[in-house]
Amino acid sequence: MTEHPITVLLIDDQPMIGEAIRRMLASEDDIIFHYCSDPTQAMKKAQEVSPTVVLQDLVMPDINGLLLLRFFRAKDAVTRDIPLIVLSSKEEAKTKAEAFGFGANDYLVKLPDRVELIARIRYHSQAYINLLERNAAYKAMQESLKKLEIEKEKSEQLLLNILPKSIAERLKQGQNTIADTFPEASVLFADVVGFTALSTRLSATELVGMMNTIFSAFDHLAEKHGLEKIKTIGDAYMVVAGLPEERSDHADAIVKMAIGMQSAIDQINYDTGERFNIRIGINSGPVIAGIIGTKKFLYDLWGDTVNTASRMESHGVPGRIHVTEATYARLQDQYLFQERGLIDVKGKGRMKTYLLLCEK
């Protein structure tokens, strides 16, 4: 039996007609026959048996045959597309026209010739079965497209978790080499002091969970201040302001991030009973940014500004925000700083640096 066998539903109040039609179809092994003698139960019966064609009388007690046609053809009815063959004793052209006007697909005067009846049943049923199969194929296609769209959204979201949105868009447009120079940006490096000692007394799962708590707090701050997280390296965190979208307040934004990071560490210490500290270094100036690699690629930064920011962190003081003279020059009217004087900086020689005190 096929997925959609030919199924006939006869609606006629005369059992004699029902028996006659049953006998006509009895030798057709691929045709399933159902009979409904009560027209008021016709819709319910149709929902039960799912016919591929309906044979219906017009003159029946309790309900007008044309009205029943209208019920079958209602927009919200499950029967609205099922072929309807009117089987009536009336031969008038006006009656036939009315039946077609109410949605009949065909009209036969009963009792029809057996061969003709079976031919019409097969013709209309096959047309309906084809419609069902097309609808099923369309639905399957729509579901596949929806799944593809969901997977596409997941892939794009994953890409946005790795890359800035504007950079991801350029990659999607086919731009393979991405390298931009930004004349003004501020770079921050932060190192969690005490992480190494913590690793000796916590399990791997506990250790990773703790770092996830810390770095998730930092990620939230970066999003809050509109900054771009670049990467984490062990217990170090790198973030930049002023790219890939340029902004004139990059130095102020990065310092606000740094202050927020100190507060986040204090809150985590309060919640966990740990004694973490954070060493922060900041520098401002020109930066080169771009994509490196083809697998597990990374949006990264290069240039002296970046290297010097890293040195500010490594030569900094736990619990303090250590900045270069370049960053100090951009913020001296907004914040109070403590001059640290000249210090020896690896790869840079002697540099004048500053420790942030507070906002003015």
C-alpha cells in the first residue's frame, strides 16, 4: 500500500446507493471505501478517514447538499483541498453550475457507469495525492532551510565570539587579507597576581572555573565600555580601545575598564575568600590590527604601542594601574596620577611612567 492510498468517502443518505458504490469498487484492491449515511457527520467522518476523494449527494435530509459543499471548502477546513465529486440524481445544468460554484470538482449523475466512476476517482485522487506530496516536499524544504538558517546563525555567532563584527563582515565578503593601521588606540594588559600559587592547591576543573569567573567579569566590562577583547594568555588578559571602530576617548575608555577590573577582582575576592590581585599596564598610540592564520585564526595587534603596554604590565605594581607618558598626556586633565619617575623597561631603556590615583 502506498503512503497515500486512494481512499473514497461516499456521503449519501440512501444505504442502497452506498451498497451499489461499494460493489462497484469491491474488485479494486488499491481503493479503500468508506460510507457515511448521516450528512451531519460528514465532516467528522472525513477527518477520521482522510479521503483522497469525496462522493457526495446533493439532496439529503437535515442538511442542504450545496451547504455541505461550502463546509468542505471552508478556508480553515482540513477538507478544503480534497476533490469533491457530486453524485446526484439531478441532471439540470443550473444544478451542476451551482455545485461547481460551491467548490465541486466533478459531477456525475447516479448511478454512473462503473468504469467511468473508477476512472474519475483515480484521476482526482492522484491529483490530490500529488498535491499532498508537493506540500510535504515543500514543508521538508522549508524545515531544512530553517535548520540551515539556525546553523548559519550559530556559525556567525561563533565567528562574532572570535572576531569583531566589522572584521567578520569583511571576511564573509571574501576579503582574505585584513591589516589596518590605527593612529590612535589604547592597549591594556592585565595579569592576575596569585594565579600560579592557586594552581598548586586547586584541581584543574576548579582552577579553570575560577579563571572563567574572572575573565567573564572582564568580558562583561569590555562589552559595557565598548572595547575589543583581543585574547587571554594563561592568566593574562588583553583588551584595546579605539579599534576596529575609531574613537577619540579611547584612553578614557580603557582606564574606566581598568578601574572596573579592579572592582571586579575585589568582588570576586569577597565572594570566594581568595586574595587575588591584578597588575594592569596601559599605553596609547598607533597600532596595527589584523587577522593571522587560516585555522583557529585570531584578530591580533602589533606595534611598539602594544609591546610597551605589555611592558607596563610586567613592570607594574600589583593592585595599581601603570600607564605610559603617552596615556598620561591624554588623561592628565581628567585623572590624578602619581609620577613613578624613570624606570628601566626591558627593550625600551629608561621611561617616565605613572600610576593612576583617581578621577578628578
